Amino acid sequence: MNSSFPRPPAAARKPRRWPFALVAFGILASGCASAPAPRSALPWSNARQVVVVVTPDWDADHGTLGTYERIDGHWQLVGERQPVTVGRNGSGWGLGLHPDPQTHAATGPIKHEGDGRSPAGVFGIGDAFGYAQHADTALPYDAMQDSHYCIDVDGSPLYNRIVDARSVGTAAVAGSTEPMRLDVHAAGDQRYRLGFVIEQNPQARRGAGSCIFAHLWKKPTESTAGCTAMDDPTMARLLGWLRPDRHPVFVLLPASEYASLRDAWQLPTLESVP
């Protein structure tokens, strides 16, 4: 299996901080206008599928998920938007395909390990995983065993990787709070029965957040520790729809940030936002 996530924002007046994406891509124009970034300048310019999660604000623990496909150069909604839950404390800028929030003037919180926030930004989509030996998906699929863990110990050399204790040794997974077979380790918990990796912090930067997935929820009112959770039909539809050859990406943003960045980041126009 792939053992790592990547295959691989007067005198007392504060200075104005531009939205970090605009600074990063150099698209600020003179005056008040700004031109959209050339599509070729975006790291996700070859994406033909995008999963979009929009939340009401930075501290919201819920949102809606939509799937879009690029057809004849335009994003088109595929299916209906569905409810999801996110981190119990909302969201914060993560590390993905978008500019690094720690080196640009990001507005809003920045994600770190254990903060209970889902990473915001644009991210690659990694392997699917689950309890069964096979799943109905075109994504690479990893069948989890009770020896598989995602390492959320930020001092570990295996930080932000899914590993098999049979290969790396039991000492290497000591302290990890993310066994991948929750049904075995947590009294039948089904949340990881189906899911896929959201490629947050692919460089495994220490303390920047780890083990971020899209997975099943226990119930629609229960938030997560930083993942995005949904019901079974939504997950099944996602896994059946996503195709690696269409270079899918995962986007999560509060509604206000999405509205301000949509043109610059060449994202779909939303029919409605929370």
C-alpha cells in the first residue's frame, strides 16, 4: 500500500493584509481591480474534477459538499450538494496545493496539530481506504488491517503517514491515536469503513496537522477532529465518481473566503452557499 499521503493567509491602525492567494499568484492589478490568475499558473490547472466543501464561517463545524466536473472549459455541478460535518472547532488554513499560509499574509486561522480544525485550501486527493478487501472506486484502494495506523505523533519520522505495524514495528506506532481499523480498536466504530485521504501537509511539516480524511459520519450532528464526514450514500457516490486520470482536487473554504478567491483560483460558481 501507499504508506504516505502524497504519491508523494491612525498610528494604532494595523497594516492591511491582502488575501494571501492574490499575493502569492501575483495577480493584484493597479487600482481596485484584479485579474483572474492564468489557469496554467495554478497547481491544480489540470483538474477536471473538484470536490467543494463550503462552511458558513471559520468556526462552523458543518457545511455542504458539491462535486463538479469541467466540461468544455466550464465547471458543472454533478448531483446535488450534500451536508457534511468538519472539525469541531471549524477550519483553518492547511498545507496543500495553494500558497503556504505561513509565508503569505493569510487571513483566518492556520491549522496545527490537535486544534480540532479541518484544513482549508485546495488539496490533492490520495488513496481510498476501508475495511473491506475491495471497494467500488477507480482510486487506488488500500484495505486496512488492525495493524494499520496513521501516525499523528509530530515528533515521529513517520508523522502523517499510514503505516503497518507489522512492517515498521509496534514501537513505531506507539502513541498514535489513529488506528485505521476503528471497528477493531473502538468497539465497532464504522467511520473508517470507507474513506479517502485528503492530502493535507504532504511535506509532513512537524506540527502542521496530520491524518486528514474524508470518511463516514456516526451521525449528522457529530463533528470531527479535523476530517470531513458524510453519510454512506454520499461517500459511495464520491468513490464511484472520482477518477485519478481527471486529477481531482478537494477544496474546503468558509463561504466568504470562497467568494473572494473563486475567480483567482478558477473554482466553480456555487448555486448557493451556507
